[in-house]
Amino acid sequence: MTGRQAVVVGASSDIGRAVCGRLAALGYAVTGTYRDPGRAELVAAACAPAGHRPRLVQLDVTNREEERLAAEVAGGAPLGVLVYAAGTVDPAPVPQLSEAQWDRVLDVTVSAAYRAVRALLPLFGDEGAVAFIGSTAHRQGTGPAAYVSAKAALRGLAKALARELARQRIRVNVVEPGFVDTRFEGVDEAAERRRRQLRAMIPAGRLATADEVAEIVVLAVGHPYLTGATLTVAGGAVMD
């Protein structure tokens, strides 16, 4: 047992849920946030094989409820890990993308990540780790403008935080998946055609699974000397 807490914001996403399961298996007391009540129990199910019942907190990051989240976590074991897995995309092309739509994507992806770190920072013990779920989209400009811009900004935020928080022994990294086989891709025939197209573009010949991304997240938060890094999980579709 680690004797520490882990908070996963966006725990009801496919990747967030897989991260919760892996952290629970390592002995963390997991707190996961969700927006859709219908998906909350999926988070609990992911932690069940470890014999752990996570604390589930309904939270909409656009409502600036991070202080409430901190209050839920305070009073327990020291915080050891924060994973920010919340995100959104708006497919509107620039001529149809309103400023409000732009602001929402940036708020959910970047500003709320910053607010989560700021609110939970006092709860860390003598050391800790933060991981942001980014995307390789910003490295090639593949995706809607707001989404690509937000993921690029998230990487910049992680680098700044890694440098600023190093003296507090808090490490900050970004895990950037490429194409992941999640419900985000859809389940209809059009979605399956898109998967086939994507597989043809990936040297590994398939999409990543959410659990494969979660495995790298756990590596990122667990390595004592890794900070300010970007870890790519793209099957060779993006190479540096």
C-alpha cells in the first residue's frame, strides 16, 4: 500500500477509468471525478479488481469546482498523484467557431487543469506527481483549431509547472496519445470506417487501447527522476 491518495479528474473517460484501475492496483486511495452519472459506476468497476472502492465526486470543471474537490480530498492521507484526464473537442471549422466555443475548449483542457493543480497543491505530501493527458494532434496540426491549440497549451503549462514545482519535489509530465480506440471515436459504421483509415496510417497497424495509455501514465507518475517530459503513445504515427 502506498498510504497516499490519487486524484483523477475526468475519471469517467475511457483513459481516466483505466488510470483509476491501475492506480488502485498500486494501492492508492483513488478519488475520481465524473460529469455523467451514468458512467460513475464504470470507474468503481475499474477499481474493483484491486478490492478498492474509489471516492466518486460529480464535478463539472467548467463550473470552477476545484476547491470543492480539494475539500473532499483534504483530511485524508497525503496526496501523491494528480492525473488530469478531462478534455473536450469542438469540431466546428474556424469560420463557424464562436468565441464561446473556443473558450470552452480552452477552459476544459487547459484552464481547469491549472485550477486543479492550484487547488490540490497544498494537499501533496513531501513529494508527488502530476500527469496531464495531452494529444499528439498539436504536433502536426491534425484536428480542430481549438482542440489543437488547447493541447499545445497544456504541454506548455506542464513544462512551466515542472520547473516551478521541482523544488517542492512535485514532478509534472504529459502523456500524449495518438489515436486511441475509445468511445470518443464512436461505434457506428462511419466510426469503423474511420478506424480502418487510421489503422492504415499507423506503423503499428492498430489504435492504442486506453489501458496502454494508462500504463504510460502510471510510469510517468511513478518514476522519481522524470519531470518536464512528454511521453508519446502513438504506435509510431508521430516520431520525434
